[in-house]
Amino acid sequence: MHGNESARDPPPRPSLAPRLRQAQVRALLASRVDERRFVALQILVRDYQGGGPTDRERIAKLYLRNLHHVDHWVLVDTSAPYIAGDHLKDRSRRILFRLAGSKDFVRRRLAIVATLAFIRAGDFADTLRLAATLVRDDHPLVHRAVGWMLREVGKRAPATLARFLRDHAGQMPRLMLRYAIECFPAPTRAKYLVTGSAAGLSKDKKRRRPT
């Protein structure tokens, strides 16, 4: 699967997904071909969004059992908020915190991107908790995802994002910080880039000192 990672809230396109039987969808989801897994996930998103409570429960459980097939950032971004995130809005989110601790960066990305569903519902708490656990992550695709979710919080609650940045901006990788502050006016962004990056650079130098 190709393309540049943009972290610009890519919408799913479930209306374009074909009508297939459940067994066919499962086979596509288990395929080694990325594009086939993408089609399977779009079918699941469409059926989840159009289904009743029983169908949505079934699809969400199927999705969560098959996260090992959701192994590319495109697959994550076009399915996680719409199935896992929506399913967990009124349920325990422990699974997201477990995923955030995974050695697999795709699972860490999925953990934070799924919270877009919470953000859209006006619930920011677990997005901020997960962002705090991932603020020192070492993978650029996680940096972008965390910054993207923080930006979405900031669009709706600038003061909430400002409080988070007060505590964490100095620890954040520059890429993460740049994404997070895009919702602020240019003078505010400039201030964060100067103060945040300076603090981060100091921390990086300390980590790189030979022992």
C-alpha cells in the first residue's frame, strides 16, 4: 500500500465497498495483499455504520480480534475511529492502553487514532492520557498521529490543549508538536516551536551523552 502519510483525517469510503458475504469479508481481511484488507475493512465500516446494535457488536468484536491484519497506517486511519473508537465510546478503553504499550508502532498508532471517535463526542480525557504515554514514542508515524489527535482536541477546546502542552511540549518530538499546534494562530505556534523545541533539544542532548 503506497502513499504519503498525511494525518489529515482521511475519511473512509464505505459506500464504494462491494457487497460480499461475511465469509468473503473474513477471507479478504486475512489476505496478504494490503488492498484486499483495505476493501474488507471498508466493508466492515459500512456495515457497522449501517447496522443495528447486534450487527455493530459483532463487527466490532470481529475487528478487535483481527487487529493483526490492520497493519498499515492507511488501514488504521480509515477504520479504527469508525469501528473500534465508536464501539468503545461507552465501554472500557483498557484495550487502547494495552495497544499503546505495544512494541508494534502500528498498534500504538491505532490506540491513539481510535480516540478520534471520543474527541468528536466531546470526550478528550483518554486521548490526553494516551498522548501523555506516547509523548516520548520513537516512531514518526506515532508522532504524527498523536499530534493529529491533539490538534483535533485543540480545535474544540484550545484551553485544554494549552494545558496539555504546558506540561508536555518540552518532551514532545518536534514533528508531534508541529501537528498539535496547527489549530493555534501563527504567533502562538511560533512561541511553542521556540520554547518546546529548545526544551526538547536539551533533553535529546542529555540522552545522547556517552556513559
